[in-house]
Amino acid sequence: MPWKESRILDQRLQFLSSYRKEEMTVADLCRAYGISRPTAYRWINRYNETGPEGLVDRSRRPHTCSHATLEPLENAILVLRAKHPSWGARKLKARLEMLQPDVVWPAASTFGNILSRAGLTSPQRKRKRTTPCSEPFSLVTGPNQLWCMDFKGYFATGDGKRCDPFTITDAHSRYLIRCQIVSRMDLSQVRAICEAAMREYGMPAWIRTDNGAPFAGTGLLGLSKLSLGWMKLGIVHERIQAGRPQQNGRHERMHRTLKEDTTNPPASSLRAQQSRFDNFRYVFNNERPHEGLNNQVPASLYIPSSIRLPRKLPEFTYPKGLLLRRVNNSGDISWHKNRVFISEVFRFEELGVELITPGFYKVFFREMEIGEFNSEELRFRAARRVV
């Protein structure tokens, strides 16, 4: 019969006594005492090594415990968390591994337990997941292929002043190129910030924005003076669908982090708030590990563009055979002593008119077809999409 807990030591001694007297084979002894052969030989070996003391159960407590994190490591975790209150366990672990690669840091779950014991965690609110946009993100394979830009959304600083941050990120590396407060969300300020960014970092191939001003207009093809300027530089402007901010999801995620780290509560003044934004930009680019980048920092992946912003816009020459017309202040072009209204967004710009069939014409702004008209109605019809 199996050994019982209350007589376990006596049973082992009887087993060893029978074994040493060679009264039975080991197999028969195992059947008689209800134990396995490996167990039998384990107690035989222990008895031979240390005598009767070897038959006493040994403590099952491990000599070292992986859960008992050394105090210096725990202190380092809490110090970094105090510096970055919004960082979770995985981000803290990734950053400490960057700072001290020779140290064997515990698992992220242990980081979480340390934060929990210190009262630094709260139940995570479940966020509704949305299907991510596949384009152009699926095509972005390097820096400066796509810049994303938007306004963060206004809030008031401690002195009651309205704060409107304008932000630009590189979609591939998540590098935060600009985070700057504007006094007005208009063409002049946004254009100035974009030009300064392009002078510093070069030009992107694409720019992605929402459909608000000054990025887009309510007129022809949703174009604006700002987007026309980008077109002249050879930059493709892509606008997300109305009501689909997730199509600019990487940029929106940065905004969420920006809000958590710099506006709870807001700074006392616009100057103090801009200082927070500047510090956030440095940390976001150079210190904060990004899980979507395999816990690398954006600065490790971003390099400036080789396409530099020209001091002067290059002249554009339309192909031979096109008739050239300059748009007047009202948005019209002249056509055989008549006028055809195109759009005020093209004021003072030169357009190319191509004869397709007798009386039927297509209109181009540089390489882009913007619409068509016929010589009888003299009514311009916008193209369905930008080509």
C-alpha cells in the first residue's frame, strides 16, 4: 500500500532495512510498498550518501527565486516610471534595456507587478478597435515617403489662453518633426511651419491630412492654396475620408500620448506649454521605445530627405500643343471673347487647355487634369478625381 504522510519516515526505514537484508528484489519491494522504482533508488542513494538523515524530505523552496527582484533593479524601474508616468511595463523594460544592456532585467510581467505593488497601475479601459487603413501605410518603407500632419485640438492653458498645437510626423519612423503652437490655424502660419520643417529635414514624397482648412478647400477637387503649393513642389497631397480619423491612425496615436504627457493639467501659459511640447518631442524621438518599431526609438530610424526645398519654385513648361490660359482674380479664364469659370483657388495660376475633339477641351494644372468644358456651353466640369 502507498506510504502515508504520518508514517513516511518509518516506512522508508523499513524499506531500506528489507533492501539491505536482501529479503526481496527491488521490484517486489516497490510493489509491497506501493512506490515506483525511481523513487526506491532515490531513497537508496540518499541513504548511502548521508545515512538516515537522507530519508528526511528536503525543502522544495528554490535556492534562488526569480520573483524576488533585486532591490536596485526595482528602484531603477520606479525612478524611470516617476520620470515617465504614462509609460507601462513593456516600455519601461525596453528603455532600461537600452540604457543598461549588460543588466539582466526581469520579465515585463515582473515590471507590472512592481508597478502594481507601488500603486502605480489602474484598470486599463478597453478601447474600441477599428479596421486600420491599408494605404498608403502599406507602401511606406522608408523615411520621408509620407508625412502626416494635423492640429491636436485646442485647449486652454492655466491663464485661459487658447492653445492650438500643429504637429507633423514621419509615417515610417514616427519621428515627430514639429509640435508647435499656432495663434491662428490659417494658411500663413501652417505654410511657414511646413516650409521651416522642409528646410530642416528636406521634402517628403506624400503629405497626408484631413479635409479641414487650410489643408483642403470646399471648392474644386477640395484643393487649397496650401495643397497647390505642395503640388508645385512635386509633393502628392492625400486626404483621409471625412469622419475616418483612423486613416491617420499613427498620427492620432501620437496625439493621444501627447495629451497624456503634456496637458494633464495644462501648463500655466502658452510659453510654458510650448516648453512642455519641446521636451515631449525630444523624449518621443530619442528616449521613448515604440512597440510598433520593435521597441526602437524614432530617431534611430529617421534620416532627413535627400530632396531639398528649393529657394525658388522651378518653372513649369506645359507640353507643346496645349493652349495656355492664366486664371484671373475671379477664377475665370478667357476663351474667345468669353469667360469660363474654373475656380478661385487657381487665381493667377497658368493652366493648360488641350483639344480632345472639336469643341471639347480638357484643362490641366501642370500634370494634373482638373476638368473639362465644351465651347458651346462654356461650363467647366471638375474631374472626378485628381490624376
